[in-house]
Amino acid sequence: MSIKSSDERPSNAEKQAVKGRPKTIAPTSAQKRWLSKGLNQPGGKLPLFDDDGREVPARTIRACIAAGWAEPWFSNPIKPDWLVCKLTERGAEALGSTGKSKKS
């Protein structure tokens, strides 16, 4: 059994620096599909259900919230377990959009 010295573990300052550093990750295809639905919705509202009527997996929603691409919008008192979210500016940027709808 080996014992690590304190020099081998990251310091609190190092941990904080990593937390504050923006991650260079891109949305998965499932996340892109969900996030893209908010581009043309008032306020960037994201759907609770996909095009086939199935509930969007909570894991997808939570991952997008953690990445800053979506944010909780409001709590649903009737269904408190539903995550009602909206697209963030960062989410629109991740999709390659300015977040504003394009008019021709």
C-alpha cells in the first residue's frame, strides 16, 4: 500500500482554477437535437418531450444545465420532477447560432 504525499494531490487553489476554467466540450447529437428546439421558441423554451412523444431523458437535461447550455426556467407545481428549461446564450453558441431567430 502506497501513501501519497500532499505534494501529489491538487491544492484547493488548483481545484478552484480547474472549476473556473471553461470546458471545451461540445454537445452530443442527442443534446444538440434537444437544444435546437429552443432556437425558435419564445424565450428559448426547451421541450419536455421529443418529437415521438417520449420524455427527454433527465440525464440529457442535467448534462446541458451543467455545461451551461440550458438553465432551469421555472418549477412546475403539478409535476415538480419535470425540469422546465430554456436555452441559454451559451447553448445557442454551442449550436453555432447567435441565439436570435434569422429573418429573411
